[in-house]
Amino acid sequence: MTHPTAVREAARVIAIEAARAYVANIRPIDLTNPGVLVGHLMAAETLLMDIVTAHAEPTEEAAA
């Protein structure tokens, strides 16, 4: 499914800004706590998948 270019660009910006906000709010991480480390890795992976998805979906211009 194609989306209008403005909608796709907005989704891309939102995905990138969500990742930036997450990184900006990370406090010092207890590297001896595997649960905390896994949680941060899972959150980062989810944010990166959102960025990839936002950039992989076609826009109206690309479909034409």
C-alpha cells in the first residue's frame, strides 16, 4: 500500500525522533544487571525496526 509522501515523511521523522528521545533519556546503565541491559537492547531493537519500516514503505512518488 502506498501512502502520500507527506504522511511517509512524517512517519519517518516520528520514528527517528522517538529513537533520539529514548537515547537522550537513558541514564547511566548498570552494566552488571543483565535484565536492565536486555530491556534496553529490546527497546533499541524495536525503535530501529520502526525506523526501517518507516523508510521501507513506498510513497506515492516511488510507486509511480
